[in-house]
Amino acid sequence: MSLDELLDAARTRLAERPREALGRLALPRRVLGIGRAPRIVPVGEAWHLGALLLADDAVLATGTILRAREEARRGYTAQSQRERAELAAAAFRGGFAEGQTVHVDWTVIDTDAVARGAASGPLSLVDGIPHVRWSPVAASRPLAAYLDDQLSL
């Protein structure tokens, strides 16, 4: 089965399942020299399938996943916790509901390049069969089996 056929079959199987929000970081202009807080704004929806995000017209590589929440002063022991909290607050400021899952820092996968034999994001062709790599250090596995596993969850 070709890459496009696999993805179209997955979309058909997912049609009734809920999607998750896609967002992009928006840095607002300064007004009268005063900077405003960044926001994460909605740009679409996709089904989350592990390392992949499947939208109606695109396949994306998963980036950062967070839950929107209202900004609150908290004490953090790690800088990474503070940064994640700031992103969650930016999503809330951008209009996402409290607790809503938001995907940011995702990248578009070039399915045409993959079909020609090049790798794009976690997708590649191995001996003419579409494969996916769960993480940069993981071995690739056939996309058909991967999608079956993800869709059975």
C-alpha cells in the first residue's frame, strides 16, 4: 500500500474520533513601546498518532504537547518547568480552553519527498515500504503496522 493510501485509510478510520488542537506561537507587536505577552493561536486540528499528527490535508511530525492553563505564580525547581508553564499560559491567552491539549512546534512532513524515497521527519521509505521512526534513536518500523497499533488504542 502506498503512503497516501495508508494515510487516507487512517483518516477514514479516525473520522469519528476527536481531534486535538494545533497552535503557533504569536509574538505581538509592541504598542507604544510596551511589549505584550506572547500567545499561542489556533491554526487547525489533527489526530495525534504518537510521532505523527494527521490532519485532513497534511501529515505533521509531533512537536511539543501541552495543556492550556491560566497563568499563575508558582515556584519551579527547574527552568524547563517554568518554560512549559509559560507556554501553557500563552495557549490560554491565545484562546484555548483551560486543560485543552495543544500541539506546538510541529513540522510539516513532505509526503511527496517520502514517496520519492527521501526521508521527511519521522517518515521514510525502506525497500519501497513506508516506515516511521518513533524517536530519532529508535529503529524504524512499517507505517501500516504502526498506524494499526496507534488506531487500536
